[in-house]
Amino acid sequence: MLFFVAPLGFLGYQSLQTGTFDTGYTFDWAFSNYWDALRDYHDQFVRSFLYAGIATIVALLVSYPLVYWIAFRAGRWKNVFLILIVAPLFVTYLVRTLAWLNILADQGPVVGFLRDIHVLGPDGRLLATSVAVVAGITYNFLPFMALPLYVSLEQIDARLLEAAEDLYASKRQAFLHVTLPLSAPGIVAGTLLTFIPAAGDFINAQLLGTPKQYMVGNVIQSKFLDVLDYPSAAALSFILMALILVGLLVYARAVGTERLTG
Amino acid sequence: MRWVKRHILPAYALLAFCYLLLPIAVVILFSFNAPSGRFNYVWEGFTFDNWVNWDAPPGIQSAVGKSLEIGLLSTIVATVLGTLLALAIVRHQFRGRGATNMLIFLPMSTPEIVLGASLLTLFLNRQIVTGFGTIFIAHVMFIVSYVVVTVKARLIDFDRHLEEAAMDLGANEWVTFRKVTLPLLAPAILSAALLGFALSIDDFVITYFVSGPTQTFPLFVWGAARVAVPPQVNVIASAIFLVAVLVMIGNVLWGLRARRARESMPAAVPLPETLPTTEPA
């Protein structure tokens, strides 16, 4: 119990203090920390939510057909394919992110190919761009999208699809009116499980990007551990959490009303 | 056209799997690389040296040791705590039960960086020196949530008649718990523990905040990434990956065997093929 609440309480307490590491901090309801944080790191906040949002959508689009195939077509090999989906999680997070350094390297095959087909200019790079950071985030959190999706697709009763077909629904209509709505819980769970950690991530921006791609996580991390500016780091953490909570509520609202009218 | 339609989904699945597995292949491949300089980015030749001398880079051996130590300790403690907590939430009505239920999800629905930051401020404000102990506390905290969720799921569709039957047969509460409840929960507890251990070994963000001078394997990688990552890092990551895959395969096979055993249960108690008849001899 104490484990969960006490740290957050101290974080809030810290976020309202003023002072420096050398002189010590005093608690004086310094709400200005919040305004300063929002003013100074506005860009990083926008970037965090933008990158996390794109990564979540791409992860959904990439994993949906894959998981659909496993749930409906893979037959008795389902378990093997599921292991393959979670396999990336068994490679240390940092190491699998570093592997993208090898893959996207300037002399690597991907950049070479993209230069050949003129998607990238002759000096074009992937590393140190937003594309690399978003790709890294997408890759790292894809299994969190795929697993809940799989669970919801797997539970769909095949007889419902047969019924749709009997009632002269085309394959496409059956998918849009039966499969897709029934997999909605999986889509909701998957988006949350992907978006929340992605919005707080700083590893991909640090390893695959440059300070121009830095997200809020990078700022919090360096303020806490390098600059030792605890109050403003704590304020940033709280804003991040609050924004995620607001996002959650808006999302829940949207999903809920859609279901009511649908 | 029809042919294309039928094969488009499997082809897509194949591509997607390539995308998922490519980085893993790269990690394993580059564990056999023989880089001439300090950077392990370009393939330069095959060697087993990195595997044989996996502990060559200074600090890597103690970092791996620390990771295993923290992983084992925090998993054991968190599994016991989490199982008891799950039992309390599902079976007992107590004040604050709803709140406990909510709070269990807090570590799972908050970005790791906020958890790490808040733990660090707690330790700083209480003047607790960060190091092995604080990493241990932090890991117990996040593993507990996963244990509670996994064990709770199992407890909810638990057939309590089995416990009542044991009690009716004269077992006291402790014996019932040990001989009936615990064995039935065992698969859930085991998978929660495995998951917890995997999360602990892999955790970077929270550990980074509360580690102080202590270095685990992910922290070693982070430090190395600022200069040059030695191929031995790939060796350790590949080894962890192989062990995890073996455990997963073992788990699936075990599940299959258990299912088969259950299916063949009636055969284990053979019914007489023909009823004994009184035939004139």
C-alpha cells in the first residue's frame, strides 16, 4: 500500500518546492514550477504525445492483420506464432533498441536501398531523425498492442461470421460489422498499453535520435539525474501523468459514446 | 486475382514476422562479430571469442551477477506478497478493498519514468541511500502488481467446493491451503513469477532512477552505449533470449502434456471391456 501512494505524495511535495541542490529545497507551494515547466518544455510535451500517438496507430495497423491471421488462419501453430510475437520482449530492451542502430546505420542496407530508390537523398539518413525514434518506439511496444488484440479476436465465435455470411454479408461487410466491433475491447486495451509507456519513453529518443527529437522523458531524466533540479523534474512528471490521465478520460468518453450510438 | 487474394494475408504475416524478428537476428549475429575497432556496427568476421570471453569487458560480470541476484530476490518476495494480496482481495471483505484494487493497477498504468522519479524523491526525502536495497524495493513494487493480477484472474474462477470438500474430510485451514489451494494456484503463481523475473532482469528506467552506484546489466549497457557497446553485451542478451525461449517452449509443451493427460484420464481407469457374464463353461 505504502509502496504506491507514498512515492507519489513525495513527488507532489517535491514539485512545489523551490531552491537549488546546493542550498537545499524549501516547500512553499511553488506552483510556478508547473507554469515554468509547461512554458519551457512545451515542445517536448507536444513531441512526446505526437510520437506516442503515431507509434500507437502504426502498431495497431501493423499488428491487426498479423494477429487476425494468427487467430483465424494459423490453426494448430497458434502458440508458436504467439511466442514469435512476444520474442522481442525477451531481448533486453536497450539491446534490441541498439540493434536498430545496426539496421538503420548510414552504411546499412535499409538506408542504401532507400537512397537507391530516391526516397532518401544521397546524404539522407534515418538515424538521428524523428522517423528512427518513432520506428524504435513502435517496434518496442508492438507486442503490447498485439497481445490484447489477439485475445479479443481469438474469443470471437466463428459461428457469428458464418451467420453473417448466411445473411448475405460480403467478406468485407462481415469484417466491418462483426469482427471489427467485437475486437474493440482489444483495440482499446492495446492502445492504452502502447500509448502510456510510449509517452513516457526516453530511451528511443536518446539512442536513435538527437536532442532535436528529445521527449519529456529525456527532460525529466536529465533534470533528475544530471542537473539535480528536483522540483522542476517532479513538476514535469506530474504534468505528464496528468496529461495522460486526461487523455485516458477523453478516450474512455469517446469509446463509450461511440458504443452507445453504434 | 483470386490467388493474390488468398495469399496476401499469409504473405503479410511473413513480412511482419521478419520485421519483428530481424533485430533479434541482428543481436545474435553481432554477438559473433569480430570488430576491429571499438564499434560493433559493421560486420567484420565470424568468431566465438566473445562467447568464450563473455566477461572480458570490465564490470560486465558483476553487472550480470547483480541483475540475477536482484531478479531472484525480488521475484521471490513479490510472488509471496502478491499471492497473499490477491487472496485478500478476492476472498476477504475489508475496508479499502476497492482502493487496493485500483492501486494495484497504478504501477501498470503510469509511465515507468514517473514511477522511477517518484520513488527517487521518496528515497531522497527520507534520506535513504540509493543502491542495491532501493533497487530491490522498487522491483518488488512493480512485480507485485503483475503477480496480483495474474493470481487474481485464477482465483476468480476457482472452484471453492474443492476446499470445502477438504474441510469436510477433516483437513484444517492450513492443510487445506497447502494441499488444495496452493497446488491449484501453482500454475498461475509460477507464470507470474517467471514474468516478474523477466521484467526485473530487463528493467532499465526505474532501476536507473533508484540505482545509486549499483550497476545491473541494463545499466551497464546504457553506460556502454555512451561510448561503444562491446559485442559481449550481445552475447549476454542472446543468452538471456535463448533461456527465455527455452522456458516458453517448455511451458507450451508442459501445457500440451497436461492437456493430453487430462484427455486420456478415462483410459487410466479402465472399465471392464465386457461385463462378466455367467457363461456355461
